[in-house]
Amino acid sequence: MSVRYGKQQVGDVEVFYREAGPGDAPVLLLLHGFPTASHMFRDLIPLLSDRYRIVAPDLPGFGNTVAPSRATFAYTFDHLAEIMEGFVTALGLTRYALYIFDYGAPTGLRLAMDHPERISAIITQNGNAYAEGLSAAWEPWQAYWRDPSPANRIACRAALTEAAIHMQYEHGAPAGRIGPDGLTLDLHYMRRPGAEEIQLDLILDYRTNVALYPAFQAYFRTHRPPLLAVWGRNDPFFLAAGAEAYRRDLPDAEIHLLDTGHFALETHHREVASLMLDFLARRVI
């Protein structure tokens, strides 16, 4: 099934998105993470699009979505969710399964809390919602949350360097399985004017996501969405304990740990697709 590329205006943001699959098929909304964009789903989409309508937008500040500068646009997770809410409304997506990864998790879970009736299922791939999922690697960011000083902001720049992005892709992944394409494109995005300052704003605002963990967990208990957690067990940022924790609030959650790192789709997209197709066929009407 061919991938189609579109743009949707939402307020002062022009949201770029990828779409594939029949227009009348059940919808999967794929939300990417940092520092990537919807291109991270390039290998997954063809494996799902014969049965599902796939919609994968780029978040504001990422990829090919065009958003205003920091001077007029607040780069916060509340605002990212607000734009995504306008996006799904504009596309008429009234019911969809939600794929959440990294930054896509707090963005997508805000959508789920605001409109639980729209969510048919959740697939979380290294998309965290529990404190035990946060590794010690978060300490420089947590220091910035506690004291948003210029010095702590500067310290967080270490997460935006070429070496740090290489580490995100390569740590814990099988040797020789990480291709250069996604990594190279993400480095290009990070070198664009203003990109680092936008990311530093989001790093500071990430504290609001951790503060919302109890609310996310209450949503799980109240609405009990079918949930599949498929996780790179060697992720240096979001620990496997974060995947297992979903069972605390969703005892029927299905948990699968793959022998790879943070960007599991770079090495295990076929395995992820197989798990998703089986899960969705059994758990979603």
C-alpha cells in the first residue's frame, strides 16, 4: 500500500503527516519521539497498511511540520497535544488505536485522557508513564526541572549533541543492525536554526509529564484501554520496569521485551508489526 504525504493547517501550525491504507479501515495514529519524526515509522507502515489506515504526523518542532518560532509559540507538551487534538479533529479521526513512543507518549496520553471514547487501544513502544521507568540518565534533566537556571539549561545541551543522538540509536541495539538513514536525518533536524532552543524548552517542560503520571494511571484504571507494551529492554532512558509497570493498572496489558535499545523499530520493526497485528486482531473490535 503506497504512502501518501499531506499537510494540515491547525491554527498557526502546518502539520506534515504520512498516511497509508484504506480510508475506511480502522485507524492507527502513530506519534513519534525525540529527536525524530514520522520517518521513524517508515519500515513499520508498509507492514500494517493493508489492514489499517495509518496516520503519522510530525509534532511541532520536529520533522517537516512548520510551526512558529519560540517568540510566538510555546513549546510545551500541553501545546503539542493541543495541536494534535486539532489535527485529529481536522482529519475526522473519531476512533483510533494510539501508538506512543518517547515524547509521543505524554502527548498521546493527554489526547486519551481528554477523549477516552476515541481510543480503541494503546501500543506503547518505549513510551513511559511510570516513575520506575526513568533511568539515572534523567538526572541532568531533573536537575534542570528543580532549578531552571542558565547553567542547568546549558548542561542539558549534552543530550542534543551528535554523540548523544548516536548513543540513543546504538546503545543496546544488536551490532550492525542500525542503519545510517534515520540517525542522519535526525542530526539534520537538530542542526536547523533554533532547533536546540526548542528542544531545551521541551526538556524543561517534560517535568509536567512526570507530574501527570498519576493522572495517566488513573485514566488506565478508569477506562481500561487494551494495551500492548513492546519495549526495547536495553533502553538507557526508559527502563524495562516502565513497561512492566503498566500491569499494575491494566492487569490484562500484554508486555513484550525485545533485545534492542530505545529505537526498537530500527532493528525490530517486523517483530513489532507482528505483535501489533496479533494484538489488534484479538483485542480491538
